[in-house]
Amino acid sequence: MLLAPAAGARKLDPELLAQAEASMIVTGRIDIAPDGSVDGFDLDRAGELPDYIVGFIGDTVPEWRFEPVLQDGQPVHARATMTLRLLGTPIDGGSLKISMKGASFGEGGDPAVPRSQRMKPPAYPAGALRSNVQGDVYLLLKVDLAGKVEEVAVEQVNLRTIVVGRRAENFRKQLAAAAVGAARRWRFTETAPGDVPDRGYWTFRLPVTYSLGGVPQPRYGQWQPYFPGERHTRPEWVGGDDGGGSADALVAGHPHAIGTGPKLLTPLAEG
């Protein structure tokens, strides 16, 4: 895991280093039986994952229980996409304590859910670019039935670059402002008359990733460092039903409709 300081940082602060978390995103699919138990799962590019990660997931996921998936009021077998956020915490002897921080499950291609239609990415903030700062902004979107983004909120901003002192919050604000500005111009497909949700609008989660082309990026199956930011209070329009989703267990550029997808009932496990 490569820990790189921002440009202008004089040294790596030991206290700041202690706040870094080693993170890995793993994707795949999961099969859910009518009673909510796990009927099977598979991981994308499993051969590129460390054996201990495959083993940890293999020991954890089969024990999960979901809220039964209903179709016409009856529980049915369901298959959904799965994204997991794993954390590795160093312990004595050079080992890692593995934990699962987040899990998100796709809506399974539900045609009722609007799809992104125009999503021009934000410009890289000049200050963050000059300082080689990378990070991830987790957005919440309120989308009307015509596909227009009505409201945008920032749920969390995580950095993937070591930043000393108060500069970290400044860079988080820069990345968030650029992401919010871009999101207000995004468009989704129109909702069909028969697919209108109970609230009369849609809510989405979406990560926006800022990565520098000249900085080597971890490959799939490799740990990467990140410094988690404060989790902000969600606005009332988001509601309380996450559908089992988790903000930082999503893939950048892929909006997830909140309240859709299988709902996990089992607490996430640690290894």
C-alpha cells in the first residue's frame, strides 16, 4: 500500500498515518433464496484477489440473511449485483485484521429505475490538482420524474492522499464543491407513468472519484489507502430506507437508487 503525501507536505505525520485505512472494493453477484438465505455467489476476477480475501468473503457471505425478495407479493429467488468495501487494519506481527465496512446490492436491472443519461464529470479543482490530492466524494441526488436533478447533497468525502493539518478539510471542500456543481447538470431517463415511486421522485447515491493520471493507481484486488471524512447528516428528502446499501461500497460513475435492491438483515462481519 503506497502512502503518498500531498505536494508541499514536509513529512508524513505519524498520527495522521495512524488514521489511514487500507481499503479494497470487491464486486460480484449474489443469489438469494425465497426465504432470504444466500443460495450462492460469485466474485468478479477472483483470481486477481488475495487468497485470504477470497477466504474471508467465502466464510462471511453464506451466513447472511436478507429480507425476502417479493414478486407479486410472493417470495422468489433473486440474483443481484454485489459490491463490498473491505478494510485492512495492521496488527502485531505484520498481519491485517480484515473487516467489511460496507455492502451494496444492485436493483437487478429493474426497468422502472431511471438510468443516467448525461453525466459529464466535474473538473478537477485547481488547488487539489496542484497538490496532487486524490479523493472520493459520495453524493446524494434527488431526481424528478423527468430525469432532472433537483437536489444534491454530500454524504462523505474521503481522501486517498496524505494531507497535513487543516489543509485536509479545505481539499475536501474543493472536491465536494466541484462534484456538486457538475451533478446539478446531470440528467436521467424519464420515469414511465406506471413506474412512479411512492414519494414522487427518486433518490440516488453516487461516488465521484478524483484520480490523477500521473499517479499509479491500485489494480483490482490491491489495497489502497484512504482517509475517511466526516459522515454528514442526510437531508430529509433522502428518507430512511437504504435498501441495505452503503455509501462507500459503490463503484464510481454508477448511480444506485436508494431503497431498491435486496435488503441485508445480517450485521457486517469482521475477521
